[in-house]
Amino acid sequence: MWGETFDDFENEEQELAVAKQNLMSEPARADFTFSKLPLGIQPVDFMKTHFAETAGKSMQFRKGTTTLAFVYEPATPNDKGGIIVAVDSRASSGEYISSKSVMKILDIGDRMVATMAGGAADCQFWTRIVAKYCTLYELREKNSITVSAASKYFANVLYGYRGQGLSVGSMVAGYDKKGPQIFKVDSEGDRCQLKVCSVGSGSLNAYGILDNHYKPKMTDEEARKLGLRAIMHATYRDSGSGGVCNLCHITPTEKIRLPPMDVSKLWYEFADELGKDIVYNPVE
């Protein structure tokens, strides 16, 4: 530009280099720390007073949920394939049902979600931290983050707080350039990749349905019905699970959220298919 010297250009290059170094570096770990109890209050006595067996049913740490996800390939050219993620919607505190409409499929990216099992506050807080990291990564690198990298960051963050009372059992599921992937992450920092996964107090009941009916290749209708059936059976047998079944279908091009289905109505539908009456009729 007119009126500028070579020194001005050198200064601009130096300022640009400093800006890149300060603004385009890897995000630093948050300095968040959990607040402590006021002085004079002993943590053990506080826990016994407010969360012991005698504190009341509405203040128990015992929780229940059922979440599942599985990868499948399309059986016909008209099917999309991808990942099915299904969850229930009950939030419980011991014997007290605190909510019947909790959304346990949390968005991380355009084609990536995380499920929620464990403490609701812990899962929601740390999932938002991961979502923020993924958004900053995409803005900085001009490219979508992979499911493997997002789950690895999630596991590393939780590993840094292990032993401090976190309760997180999550599945990070999504579709990226490597294809459909599911990673199970927990509050101890463990991380493993799975094709079929279920987390929560009703996971054993869900696994019973998945082990019997899961196939690597299915139509979209079969896959969605399998997710609904597994959640329905888990809510029927597990008192900590219930409400409605929320289902998300992640395809190579989009993320589809289906309308919630009442698990009690699903029971009647599947019972009609099997020709089974829920009323007990003793054999004479």
C-alpha cells in the first residue's frame, strides 16, 4: 500500500504470527474445580445427613437408565444404514422418579451424539464441554472432528477427575470419514470401541434382545424396531427405566430424530405381534 515501508510489512507479519500462535493453538484444559463445603462442615457427616438411607427417598444417589446403540449395514439399496441410538427418558433418585421426560441423547456435532447414563448433572456438564471442544476444533481446522478424537478427548477429561465422585457412563456415536463408530466412555477414563453397546441399569435386559435379534445387515425399519423393542423390554424389567423411548438414526448424510414412543404402548404392540396376552391365565 502507498506510504508503507518494508518495516511495516514485517510488523504485520509478526503480528499475524503472534495472533496465530495465541488464537489457533490447542485449547487449554479448563481450570474448573468443584466447590467445597463451607468451613466447619464435615463432608462425611454432610453426606450421612442428606444422602443416607434415612434421608428420604428423594435424596438418594441410586440411579437407573437404559441406553443402547448399534451399527448396521443396509440390507437393500433403498436403506441408509448407519447407527441406531435408543434411550429411555426416566430420571430416578432411589425409589423416587424425579422426571419422566429427560432427553438422554445429547448433540455433539452434526452427525455425532452422546448418550447419558449416570448422574444427569455430570453427563450434561461434561458433554457440553466436549461439544464446545468439537466446535472449536472444526472452526480452527476447517474440518469435522472424528468420533474417535471426540471420544478420546472425553475420556481424557474424565480421567483427570477420576476418584472425585463423577458418575458418567456415556456412548459417543457418530458418522465420520471412517464410517459409523461407537465408543463407550465412563467416569474412570475407560474407552473402548464397540459395534453393539448398552449402558445403564437395564442394559442386561437390552443386551438379551440385542443378542437374539441383532444382525449386521438390516433394513432401516428392522433396525429401528429392534432399538424400540430392546428399550421396551428393559423398561418392563428394570424399575429404574421407563417413560418414553427416544430414538436417533445417524446416517452417512444426516441425523434423524424420531418422535418419542410411549414404552407402555410399545409393550401392547409387540405383545400383539407375538399373540401374547399380558394378563396371566393359569392353566387349569
